[in-house]
Amino acid sequence: MKASDFHVPVACAPRLRPEGPYGLLPRALPIREVCRENYRILTFVLDDDLPEARPGQFVMVWLPGHKEAPFSLAYHRPIALTVAGVGPLTKAMHRLGPGDVLWLRGPYGHPFTPESGSQHPLLVGGGYGVAPLAFLAEHLRAVGQQPVAFIGGRTAEDIIGVARLEALGVPVFVTTEDGSKGEAGLVTHPVSRFLAEGRGDALYGVGPHGMLRALARLAHTHRVPAQLSWEAYMGCAMGLCGMCEHDGVLLCVEGPVRRVIP
Ligand SMILES: Cc1cc2nc3c(=O)[nH]c(=O)nc-3n(C[C@H](O)[C@H](O)[C@H](O)COP(=O)(O)OP(=O)(O)OC[C@H]3O[C@@H](n4cnc5c(N)ncnc54)[C@H](O)[C@@H]3O)c2cc1C
Ligand code: FES
């Protein structure tokens, strides 16, 4: 018997590299451009689109010799990822340039959705959590809402993403813990003030868990809905491995965006 006797008709052949959101294997996508956001964060613009992707969703990124990790979509047309160099994978990504390749699968996860009845949503980001806020602001403006953004960081050097939001016509309030830019203190302070003055009717948050817990408390106090994007270690991104469990939910499929109803 020869190998050709085992020919599998194309229609029955296993799809080793399936396309679409739940494709199991990553696709190699060339980097078009790398933009420096600050001393530790770069934005990678890739040579492809994910037209079906929504703000708040993430992709899994892989480089040969490294683990895979999740990254929020900073944009989808073209794909853009804003990446802090914190460990082996992200530091290896930071050594890449235009023409090099990132391996991606996705998009995955539950996106942000416009709150019905909201006119003045407040968008809050800390650190690289600012990454998806302009994508989200564009989405909310397209349905007639007028978002206001709040960006927090430790120092002036940690603040990113202001120009992209302002270019969309979104007012931006900056806070730094050391007072080196904008208002001194935590980003939740001006957000709390806006809510107390009735100048916000929905909250969207991406950033450290402490900031998200504070936003959840504000949502309850001021009785506004909140959508918060929670981070966890992820393995499969498809609800199979259990690695992303947080407070009894699998964040890769039931998050990362979770809705708080006051
Ligand atoms: C839904 C989602 C979206 C994300 N979006 C972005 C993004 O847009 N930009 C970005 O830079 N990063 C993002 N991350 C985080 C990124 O996936 C991790 O930082 C990744 O592990 C980095 O890999 P590494 O090998 O470089 O560093 P690692 O060695 O994996 O991590 C470096 C340090 O970060 C800590 N860490 C890593 N991941 C987590 C986690 N999930 N929770 C708590 N601590 C952690 C580790 O303990 C370690 O101290 C996202 C994570 C999730 C779950
Ligand atoms: S990452 Fe595997 S179940 Fe969520």
C-alpha cells in the first residue's frame, strides 16, 4: 500500500489552521509599525484586520520559545496591541520591529457593550489598561453617547493614550499619584466627583484589580451600571483549562468584561 492510497478528499481533511474566532492555532501576522508610548510600553500595529472584534475583547499572542499570553485589542482595523514589557514574552516582543511576526489567535472574550439609556459614560483606565479605551470611545460615540475619559498613573511618565482620545473629541482627565501631571491622587477621585455631581451615568473600567474594585463600589454608591475588565492568568482562552478562574467565573469566556448592576 502506498501513501497516496490514504489521500483524504479536501472536503474531509482536518482543518489544521482553522480561521475564525475560535481557531485553535495562531496565525503569523507581520508587524507594520511599532510606536513607543512611554519608557515601558510599546504599541504594535499589525498588517491585518479583525473586523468582527469588539472593544474589550482580547487576542492570545505567541512567540516561538515563549508561552502564549492575552492582550486587549487597542484597535481592530488594523489590529493594534499596546504592550508593557514586564516579563519574558513581552520583553521578547519589545525586541521586534516592522516586518517581524507575531502569532495571534482570537478575538476572544466578552466585549464592552453600550449601556442603553446612557448619554455620558465615564471611561477609566490605569497603566496599559488605557489601551482599549479609544477603541471603546469610538464605539460609544457611534451610538450617540458622549464619553469622558479618566487616565491614572503613578507619575507623568506612566500616562499614555491621551492624544488618541482627544483626537476623537473625548475630554480627558489625568491623575498621577505623585502630582507630576494632572490632578494629584487616584483616578477614582475625579470619577467619584463626576458621579456625585450627576455628570456620569455609566462606568467602564480597565486596569489593576484595586481600581476595578473601587469602581464597583462607586457604581453601587451612585447606582450606575459598570462594565469592568478583569485580568487573570490565561491558558486556553476557550473555557477548557480553568486557569482564568476568578470569583467562580472563567474570565476567558464569561469575561474579561463583567457587568456590575447596582
Ligand atoms: C484579558 C487580558 C488582557 C490583557 N491585556 C494586556 C495588554 O493590553 N497589554 C499588556 O501589556 N498586558 C496585557 N495583559 C497582561 C499580559 O497578558 C501579561 O502581563 C503577560 O503574562 C506578560 O507575559 P510575560 O511573559 O512578558 O510576563 P510574565 O512573566 O507572565 O509576567 C510578568 C509579571 O506580571 C505578573 N502577571 C502576569 N500576568 C498577570 C495576570 N494576568 N494577573 C496578575 N499578574 C500577572 C506576573 O506575576 C509577573 O510578576 C492582559 C491580560 C489579560 C488577562
Ligand atoms: S483560560 Fe482556560 S478556561 Fe479560561
